[in-house]
Amino acid sequence: MTDTAVPLALRPLEALGRRTTDVVTALGRFGTFLAAAVAALVTPPFKLWAFLSRIVFIGYRSLLIIILTGAFTGMVLGLQLFLTLSRFGSEAFLGPAVALSLIRELGPVLAALMVTGRAGSALTAELGIMRITEQIDALTVMALNPMRYLVAPSVLAGVVAFPLMTAIFDVVGIFGGYLVGVELLGLSQGTYFGEMQTFVDMTDVMLGFWKSVSFGVIVTWVCTYKGFNVGHGAEGVARATTQAVVLSSVLILVWDYFFGSVWR
């Protein structure tokens, strides 16, 4: 039914229905894409070399930005938390405050955002170029499943690489807080690490771990989907890359809230 055939009073309702249908259709396509990737992942033969190359692509090449971001995040936390805690005479709790902030929240989220900006965008652009140059179609013509060769290794690599990047981010951030709190502001080393051992337990570590695993799935899922379904030409690749980074970043923040509200 065209807009001209719809009564004026019903056009807002029609627009709402059309958008709802589009959203449901998009969610269905996202879900089908992920199911196909999981099916390709658990069906032998396994593409070990493709998986290892994606680990390098997603994880190793993001290492520098992870270290830099982690160090300065920890330093900022160390400075601001020390100034805040000193108002209440609680400087001794700087260590656990920095560690818990990083391990439970900032580490998984910021590491995921950094990897999304560096590796996720490149992943979408790479698959998008393969789509518009018909390389993915060529794999299909040769009876090679592109999900198995291109998507499944990326999703599995995200599951492995994101927790590793998060762990590095956390460790570097904690030592960044140590550098500011102990070396610059005079807090004792024993107090910094001693109180940290008292307040940080495996529940906090596992929360950060499972967050990073879920972020790895979200980012690789969204970025490969957008790359696979890119529009025509260079403009289509650019649009898909932007959409992948923005959508992944928003989903990371939304999922972080709901995951943290359930696992306390």
C-alpha cells in the first residue's frame, strides 16, 4: 500500500509498523547469520591457520593501542581516586579502587572499544571489499563455504583475543595506577597491593572475563555481518564500516549494563 492510499490520520501508524517490520527483519537476519557462523565453527574440518591469522589480526595488531590506553587509564584513575579518597582519609583503598574499576568495568569495555575501532573496522572493510569485488561469490561458486573460511575464524578469534587484550589492559592499568599513587603521590607499595588482595576476588575477575568474551562475540558478529552485507561501491563499504563501529560500540555499552546488573 502506498502513502497516497493511506488516510492521513493513519500514516504515522503505518510508518511505525513499517519500521517495526524492518527492525524485526534485521534482527532475524542477524540471528540467522550468527547461527550459520556457529554451525560452520563446529563443523569439521577446522581452519586452524585462518583462526591463527585472525588472532594476529584482531589481537596482536591491537596490542600497542591496548597498552597505551590501559596505561593512561590507570594513571588517570590513580590520580583522581587518590584525590577523592584523600578527602575522606581513605588513601589506603586506592589499590582496590583502581583494580576493581579496571577489572569489573573499564578494562573489558575500553579494551573492546579500542579493538572495535582498530580491528573491527578493518574486518568490515576487508569483507566489504571482498563482497563488492565478488571474491565471496567466487568462494561460493567453488563450493567453499565463506562462513567457514571468513566468518567463523573471526568469531572464534574474537572469543579468544578479547579476554587476552582485556587482561593486558587490566595489568597495565593497575601498574599505571601504581606509578601515580605510589611513585608520584607517596602511597606505600605494600598498602597499594595489600589492600588489593583483600578486596579483589575471583568473582570480579570472572565478571570481567565473561564480559570480554561476550564483547568478542558481539564485535566480530556485527562487523562480519556488516561486511558481508555491504552496499555497492566504495561508498557502501564506508557506510558499512561506520555502521559496524557505531553499532558495536553501542551494543558493548548496553550489554555491559545488563550483564553487570545481573552478575553483581
